[in-house]
Amino acid sequence: MLNLSQLVLDFQAGIRGSLAERALARPLYAEPAPEAPAAPVKEENGNLRDVELTELCQQLLHSIDLAGAAKLVSVQWNSRLRSTAGYASFPSWKIELNPKLQEFEGQVDRTMRHELAHLVAYHRAGRRRIEPHGPEWQQACADLGIPGESARHRLPLPRREVKRNYAYACAHCGLTVQRVRKFSRYTACRECCGKYNGGQYDAKFRFVLIQDLRSKE
């Protein structure tokens, strides 16, 4: 059994050790860990959501007073796209981009704005039907910083030959259009409707099916 004097010495040694440890130099604050760059987030449909591009779209929408739309917009990379540079889905406010765009300088930003302009144009039109690359879209392109934007890209992306099995003709002027799929609803000739009916749909100018190659297979 330790005697009293030994316990006192041990106690004093413990205090000295504690004080010595407390005297050791310590930083005044801890250095925060560097933030990792925002990584794409996997979506349920298999696409990758790009955080940085989504935030850029949000900034663009705020700049044209569409703060509500900025809360909805999302930009994703879709590896299933081949010849298509990008795709816009409304009213979900979803933009899908072809990953191959990253091989061409400046094309990611340009295509993203191109597709965002589609969403802006449809939003502004409300219930009114508009042409995909009509004046509403052209105005949206100008508002988003790409005035004079072309309706179609000229990038060397692989193209797939698609057989057009259906042909329609305008019942009035005879204009013929080739289609991969049948029209899902009654569609009229834009030229005739614009010339004779103020741009509104008129059954007199409806397209009529004149060729169906699939029925012959």
C-alpha cells in the first residue's frame, strides 16, 4: 500500500503533466475542409443531373423575371441521345443534353440556352399553340443571349436514317409532307391557315393521308 507522501508526489506529477499538456501550442481555429466540386446527381430515369448547368439556367430565368420557373428547371445529361444535341420537356422544365456536346467548344452553353428558350417560349404562350422555332422561340433566344440562333445544329453527330412511311397532302393547296409517324390529331396546312384564316385552324386545309407504306408490308 502506497504511503501518504507517495500519493502526494503522484498527484503533483499528474497536475504538472496536465498543465504541460495545456501549454502546448494549439491553433486558434480549425481549418475548414475544402468543399468538393458539385458532382452530377443520378436521376430516377438514369440521366445525370448537372448541378452547375442547372444553377446557370436558374440565373438566366431570374434575369428575365421568371423566378417561379427557376425553381423547376433541371439540366441533365442523356447518354441515349445520338443525333440530337438537346431536348426540352415542358411543363416539367427539364433539359436533356447529349454528352458529346462536351467535345465541341462552346456548344454545351449554346445548346442549353437553345433548349431553355423552348421552355420560356411555351411558358409565355400559355394555352396558345406556337411553332417550335417560331417568333416566340426566337424572341426567347434573344432574351437568353443567343439572338439569331439556328433552329437546327450543324454538329457532326451520328445521324440515323429514319424511314418516312406516311405522306400527307393539304386538301386545299396540295402541299405534301413526309412523316415517320401518323399525325396524332387533325393537323392543317400552316400556309393556308395563315393566308385564309388568320393563322387559326380550319378543317378546309386539313392534311389528308395519301400514302401508308406500313400497310403494304
